[in-house]
Amino acid sequence: MKTESTRVTSFDVAEKAGVSQATVSRALAGSTIISEATRDKVLQAARELNYHVDERAASLRQGRTRSLAVVLIARLDGAIDAVNPVAHAVLAAVLRSAGRRNLQALVSYQASEAEFAGDFPDRGLADGMIVIGTTANAAAWDYFRALDDGVRKVAYWGGASNDLAFVRPDNHGGARQLTEYLLSKGYRKPVFIGASDRYQQQFRERLEGFNAAMQAAGLTAQTIDTPDDLMREEQGRRAVDLLLDDGIDCDSIFAACDASALGAIEQLRRRGVRCPEQIGVVGFDGIAAGNHSFPTLTTVRADFDAAGEALVEMALADSPMSRRVPVSLVERESALGPKV
Amino acid sequence: MKTESTRVTSFDVAEKAGVSQATVSRALAGSTIISEATRDKVLQAARELNYHVDERAASLRQGRTRSLAVVLIARLDGAIDAVNPVAHAVLAAVLRSAGRRNLQALVSYQASEAEFAGDFPDRGLADGMIVIGTTANAAAWDYFRALDDGVRKVAYWGGASNDLAFVRPDNHGGARQLTEYLLSKGYRKPVFIGASDRYQQQFRERLEGFNAAMQAAGLTAQTIDTPDDLMREEQGRRAVDLLLDDGIDCDSIFAACDASALGAIEQLRRRGVRCPEQIGVVGFDGIAAGNHSFPTLTTVRADFDAAGEALVEMALADSPMSRRVPVSLVERESALGPKV
């Protein structure tokens, strides 16, 4: 009799069922060569021995891993709980999508150079790779750009570079819609605030959408460039200080992301400026904290479920093509209109 | 010459180096049987052929996976971006801790019964398992409790049951500290609000810490039980309605978690009650949204890094023992004292 600590193998099942090990393998893999009677015999023996197929061994024999590598890039200077909630939402959507396809997700957290690793497919660990993370970690993007030779199957969320295969929200369309919303509420002098780092492609797209809407309305677009090395909330606070201290003539703020918008709302309150009456604020992302600010934050939210699906499909595709996911306006209190 | 699509194997390296395949395996695994000269020859051949060890095959031969399974339990009714930020912080900490030990993390998102799976170690996919998630998904906990026969190596964050091996914050000590803080600020009639579901062990521990501090101060502890099937923010809103509508004599709220505290703050504002002057509010968790509420939320924050380390250690241990991680008070604006 086998002791509990010894693993039951397909050979044990074969012996008990009175068939060959190859027959056990075929029966458990669902091969149609095996008769129903034989399959039943094998299944019963497997049940009685409490035998589980070793899926890693099985997939190895089949020459594929049924796994996706998912890389979560974090800020080097951030706390463990300071990862952008958007990244977590995309990660959760990717995990759910992978689960639906019976794919495993090998997830790694990478912030420092010692942690950077993108060779999971080369090491036989995954069939494809998905990279999610902050553009603020330039060293990480340098690493992944150098790694991406066009041969590997990699899908990027956000995508610090337009050369890579990325999934992004409809940044241009969403920003245009948000700007039109601001104008429809009676604001006439919105200022766009955001960092224009070389890896910050998404903010650039949002700025272009903002500019397009302003131009279509015959209005002048104003912009404040914030340093990308600050945390996003702090960028919003600094932008408000700059606006107020320099006496810039504006009635609303379009922040390139929700975190900066929340920082701006906080700083307006500290400085005694009423939002939305004196200065309205909108963000972009749809993070949960926007529900709890005062006033609550009007923003644009990406379809995260669609993003998860798109990323998994792309990571498995032979020639991944960049894709956009739709966005929707979330109207709350922070830009309900200026008090005349 | 090999084409690009064909995988280089250890046999190719052996041929090029003029040694046996077994020697290549031993040399690359760092075996001391191999001479330095032979090892150098093998390494050079491997480099020239751009050979990567297939780590899945290698670990399979070694009889261990170098992988941890991580299960993220979500609410069945929640949006993909509504996963508790605490769960995401713990997940990130687990991923970082696993990375430090060169362990892979196989992460799965589980909300519906069709998704429940905890047999990763049985299937030869992982050396141990970590379960993180909401207690609000009772079906998931039923599943994992039934699965946990004490033989498997499983470590739970939070832990819906005291029979399981869990990592939890110092709930009792943290709640006691928070309550003492409330009293030190001049509040005398705090009410504890939280759900007392059978799987809600952490809230129960926080309630006990609250009761202990109140008793030590010679004060009467009041409690409002909220239904666990509501989202946590909504539980906070309902509790405020109940307090105000029933005219319960209280001057502060101790919410069992930050999300409920944020709901309470929001509802107090809607109903024209000033916080912290008329009613102070404290939460428990330390989620980022507490930075953006108005007033910002005073709370207790767990050491997530320590939680990640503890969970990974436990998942690999032969007889995992439950552990506590320290908490620290985060003082902000929501309980600065009643205006007399």
C-alpha cells in the first residue's frame, strides 16, 4: 500500500485498471481512440486512487504552457499599497479573462532593476506576456522596450511607446467628450494639467482630445505641464498653486488623471476656492476614490472588462495589433457649472 | 543550421560543447561534479546558441514547482474595479515577497462558483497556496473551508474562520488604540458599526477591541449591526440614517472598515451633520481613498509588507501557524474632536 506522502502516478492507475500507462494518458486526455468501457475503467481507478493529472507535466508534453505572464510595473518610490488603482482594475480584468480561457496567470510585481524580468516565454514559462503599469517608472519601460524585438508575444496596457502593441482607452474621444461636457456646463476657460513625459503617451492623447474640442468651440486651450517625478496627487496640488499664484485666468481644470484631479480638488479647498462654483475639476480614469472626494469627481471611465479581454487575446496572438477600449462619462459633482 | 522557430535544446548545447547532455544539465544546474573547464565550455556553447533552460521542465524533474498559487476572492456582484483595495495591497505585497524568493505566483480571480478552484497543489501546479479576499462571498469561503483538510499548505489573508491558518492585522490592538484616540479627543459616546456575519472574524475582533477600550474607560459601548449583503459604503450610509432617524445619542462612529467609514462621512454631509464637530468618524484599513474624503479619514493601517512576507512563509511551511501583523494609527481630520 502506498503511503500518503507518495504521489500516485499514471502507472499506478494503469496497474489498477489493468491497462497500459499510455492508455491511461489517452483516456484522461479525452482521446477518442479509447473505448467507453476502457475509459470508465480508467476513470474509476483514478478516482479510487485519488489520482490527479499533473498538469505541468501534461502541458509540457503538449509543448505549450497554458500560462500567461503578467507583469505589474510599480513606482520605485511608492508604497506597496500605492499602486495605481487603474492598474489593479486592469489586472483583475486580465485575471478574470484568463480564467475564462482556462489559462493560468503568472503575475510578477516589478519596481526595481533587480526585479525586471520579461523572459517568461523564453524560459518556457508562458505562452505570452502582458505588461501593466505606471509610465513613471522609466527604467522599467527602457527595459521592456529593449526586450521587445517584435518576435515575443507581448501586450501592453497603456503602452509607454506607440511602437509597442498596446491596449488603451479611447483617450482622444474621452477627453473630447469631457471637454465638451465642461463647455456645456458653462465653463469657458479650462486649463489642462498633466505631465508630458516621453513615456506618457496616454496623457498626450488626452491633451490632443482636449485641444481638438477647444478648437472646435473656437476657444483657446491652456496647459500646465507638471513634473512627472512627483506623485500624481502632488502634481494636482502644485498645478493649483501655480494657477492661483500666477493669477492665471481660468474657470476649470481638466486633469490628465483622477489622482491629479483629486489633488487639485484638495488644494482648491485648502486655498479657499470653491469647487465647482469658482473652479470646476474633471479627471480621467474612473478610480473609486473619485466617489469619496468632496465634491465627488466627474471623470471618464474605461471599460476594464473589455481591456482584460483585449490584452489576453493580444498576448496569445501571433501578430498582436494595438486596440482601444471604449470609455464612458461619469458625471458627479465637481464640474456642475460656474456660479455666475 | 537551425531555423529561428526551432527551440535550442540541451542536446544542441552538448553537441557544440563536445560533452554529453547529462553533463550540460549538471553544469547548468551548478553541480560540483563538473570541472570548471567543462562548465566554462558548456556555458560558452549555451551563450553562443542562445540557449535558455526550460525552467518548467527543470523544476518538474526536481519535483517542485517553485510556484505559489494565489487566489483573489471577489464579490459576485461587484464590478471588476470594485475589489477591496486592501486585497490589492496584500496581493502586491505577496507578489513582491514571492519575487524576492524567486517564486512564481499563479494568480487567479474567483467570484462565481464556476471559478472556484483551490486544487493547484494537487494538480502539480504550485508548492503552496495563498487565499486573499472578501468575506462577503460566503460561497467562496464554504468552498475553501471544505477544501482545507489540514494537509494542504494554505495561508489565508484575513481568514473567515479561526480554524484556518491566517494572517491578520492586530485587529484587537488596533481597535483599542483607535477607541482610546477617540476618547482622548473628547468623544464620549462612540458607536461601533459593522456587519456581524459568520465569516466576518476580523470585524468581530475589532468590535472586541472597541468594547475592551470602552470598558477600561468605564463607558458604555454601543453597536449598530449592518447587513453584510450590502456594499460596505452603503452599510456606512445606512448606519448614519439609522443613527439620525432613531435619534441615537452618540458623538462619534467607529466603522469596522474604511469603506463603511467613507460612506458614513458622505451621508453625514448629505444630512447636514458636521464631521468631526458634531459626529467624529474613524475607520480601519488605511485605504488610499481615505486621503481624499472630506474630512480626510483617521484610521488604522496594517503593515502590508509584513503581511506579504508572512503569507508566503506560511504557504510554504509544513505546519502553518496563524500570525498577526502590526498596525499603526493614521491621524487625519475626521475625528479631531467635538466642538463643545
